[in-house]
Amino acid sequence: MVSVPTIKLNNGVDLPAVGFGLWKVTENTDDVVYDAIKAGYRLFDGAFDYGNEKKAGEGVARAIKEGIVKREDLFIVSKLWNTFHEKERVEAITRKQLKWWGLEYFDLFYIHFPVALEYVDPDVSYPSGWTNLEGKVVESKASIQETWQAMEQLVDLGLAKSIGVSNFQGSLLIDLLRYARIPPAVLQVELHPYLVQTDLIKLAKDKNVAVTAYSSFGPSSFIELGWDKASDTPPLFEHPVIAKIASAHNRTPAQVLLRWSTQRGIAVIPKSNNPKRLIENLNSTDFDLTEEELKEITGLNRDIRFNNPSDYLDTLRIFA
């Protein structure tokens, strides 16, 4: 069994440094989760918006039933979608998501995006996406403070062990920390050598908020979505700098990209349907890059954000 290091959160909880991301895992999700658990993964990063929580929960239940793991061995993550930001909706949708997973609590629950949208009944439209039933993007009036205080209630009720924020920029994080009774334990953001976000990462660490990176492989996560920005950007797996460093350590480019984050104390949540790469991704923390190699990789920064809602909605300029 691969030994995965952990990151100590500000509430004393241990966050596995390498987990499995469930975004776009839409086929045989239960088998994918079950196989990942057998391979040694313990952190699974899900969300309402991914539309696969029930099937993911079935994979978890099978592994527990067979005695491969106990519930307390796993670190299950999910997220509050934009259409449930009003204080009276947070607990209800969290309980619904827990029911889909077949769980009593989430180990970590995020605000998925710092934007509140008009409520859409999940029994009518699931996952509800960015638009209402008329296909329009309509913002609601719920503030981040209102939503966060409802998130804190989840901890009080035992529905979430830790709470965090995703896709937040520095000014929002600073503001949140002013009124938070329970500070966010984790900030999850897009992070790869084309988007290094140095100042944001430093701010989070200064404020004792751990960081989880998503889309660690840069454009490769988005090419299958048909996004020109991703297709027009050189793949990181083939970048000469990454290839050179991978060769020097007798590692894969993917392992180098993941280690660039984890060596700096940042958790990662890659996914793969390939059994060999599944193990390789998990087994990416048992070597160290040199300081010069870390700087070389960071030097590839282009400030390219692939997951930017304004690119596909022409509105909601969250990262303006």
C-alpha cells in the first residue's frame, strides 16, 4: 500500500496530500471509486455539480462492505453549488448530498464558487448548472457572509468535519476571515505551472489556510471539453522543461507536475481511468525536486486560467 503524506489543517484534521478528483467521472463512477480505493486512494473530491455523487457513494459503500476500508479511513469531499447559497438552503442540500453518498458527514465541504445564483430545485434539474430553468444566468442576493454562517452550522450539526472555499481570490478570503467564526480550513483553486498564483498561495499560507490544487495538468483537463484555449496551449506533459526534469528523476511528467505542488505543501486531486497512471499519480510523493527545478517549473507561468466562467457564459466575471 502506498503511504500518502498528510497536511495538517488549522482545525487539527489531517488532509491526504494526494486524492482522487471526481470531476468528469461520469461513466462507471462506482467502479472507478471502488478501484481507486483498492489502489490506495483515501481522499475523494466530489461536488453537486459533477452529477455523480450517488454512484460515487455506491463505490464507497462496496469498499466498506468488503472490509477494504472503514468510513473513518476515507476523506470524502463535496461542495455547495451556486444555486443553494441562501442560508435556508444550505443544510437541506447538504443532507441531500450526504444521502446520495450514503454518509453521515463530509470530511470537507466547500463553497464551490463565490457567486450566488437563483435557486433551482434539484428534483427538477440535476445537476442544475449555471442557469435557471429558463436557461438564464440569474444572480441571487445571498452574500458570502450569509452562506458562510450557514456552512458553519454544518460543522455545529456534525454534517461536515471541515469547511472551506473554492475559487476564491485573495480579497474575498481576507474579507471572509474577518467575520468567520470557523475559519476556512482549505482553499481549493486551479493551480498548475501555467497558473502558479504565487501571491494567493502565500496569502493562504500566511492565514493558515491549506491549499488544494485542481487541474494540476493544466490544459489536458479541458481539451476534451472542446475549449480552444486549452487546445491552443502546449501540453504540459510534453513541455521540454517538464520532460527534462521527469527524465532526470526517472519519473513521469504527471508525477513531476504533482510533486511540484505537494513538495510545497499543496494537496492535489488528479484523476485517471488508467490503472497504471492511477498508481503513478498516488505514488508521486516519494522523491524531491531540487530548488532549481521547482523554480524552473514555476517559471513556466503564463497566467492562463482554463476554468473561467466568463469564457463559457460571457458573464459572471468572477476572476476580473
